[in-house]
Amino acid sequence: MSWKCACKHENEDTSFKCGNCGRNKPQYLGIKLDITTEKLNTEQMAVWYLMVSHGFYQEADSKLKEFEDLKSKKGNQNFIQSAINEELSKLQDKIFFYTSKCFTLLEKSLKLSPDAQIKDVNGAIQDAASIKSNCYFCLGGLYFNNANYADAIKNYQLSYDADPNQVSIYNIAMATINLPTDRAGLFAGKKNEQAEENKKKQEIDLLLKTIHYAPFSSFGVECGKMLLTRYGLIVTSEDF
């Protein structure tokens, strides 16, 4: 056996110094990698794109958590407000940057293999649809935290469209509840009383849809409680 020095010189295994440059024999501490010289095939390339795009999504999600944590400190006199605003702006830019890169690589993966899948660090199977859905959900969270409920709804809807899920429906409902009537495109332009009534019907419908998607989940139960406490409605089988 032999060992190769950084200078590319092959040395006998018993040699403790490189016969070419005199470097000490390195102590192997890592994992040996067998590097192939073959090009990645289409399926492998699609999986690689998927892995990198998921990495960008994780970066965006991490920055959103930082954004939410920092946002909770805003208004606290123990913190310098200008510094908080500057950092919030930087985090927001990073979220937009990472989600944009995620979407770009997802499109490349989809073109090569729509069925490509990976496992995340938790062992959950991820594909282009689930990663895209998570990415839009991340953007929805950013807009929601900025009280931009109209754009939050749009992105939560895109999250649902990419990969139908109950959490997106629930968040569409929460954003709709928080959306001022005069800014709600579906409700604006009508008399105030009619606009409020239309908005209320939409809120109830979204909460019922959340329950219908998965009645026994925590979100399904929470929406049942909200319908009773907020609107005085008890859900029955007739509502479905």
C-alpha cells in the first residue's frame, strides 16, 4: 500500500515523510470518499438539484425564525429600535434571496425528473412539490409577520396549490381574519355592513374547510373552538 502526499507524490506506506517534498505523513481523520469520474445521470442530477434547493429553503426558514424572534422585541425599550429595523430588513432580504434560489433549482430538478425525492434530516421524504409548498409557506409567514395579510394569503394559497396541506388552509383563514375589510379585494367596494358580512362568511368557510381537511388534528380542533367562541357556531355533520 502507499499514501499520496499533497504534492501528488506516491509514498510507501512505511514512509513517515514524503520522499518528494518532505511533508509529514498525514493522519487520516475523515471519511474516505471514492470520487467517480463519471458524469451524473439525469436522475442523479435532479436529486442533487433537489437537495440544494431544500438547503436554500432551510436557510430561508431559519432566517424567518430569526425574523420572528427579533420582531417580538420591537417596541421593547431595552432594545435600540433603529438597529432592530435594520436587522429585520437584512433578514427579510435574505429570506427573499434564499427562496428565490430554491425556486430556481426546483424548476431545474422538475425538468430533469418530476419524481425525484430526497430524505431530510428528520427522515421525511421531500419532493419538488413539498419543498415548493414549504418555500411559499415561509414567504407567507414573512408577509404575515409584516401585517401584509393580502400577500400572506396569496403565498399560503400557493403553498396549498403546490402540495395540499391543512396548515396552509388554517393560515389562509388566520390571515383573512386579520385582513382589514377596506383592504380586502373580495370585500372592498361594498357598503361597510355588507363587506363585513361577506368577510365573516369567508372566515367561517375557511375554518370549516380546515376542519374538513383533517377533523381530528390539532388545527381541526382549534378551528372548532374558534367557530364557537368567535362566531357562536357549533359544527355539525351538516356543515360538511
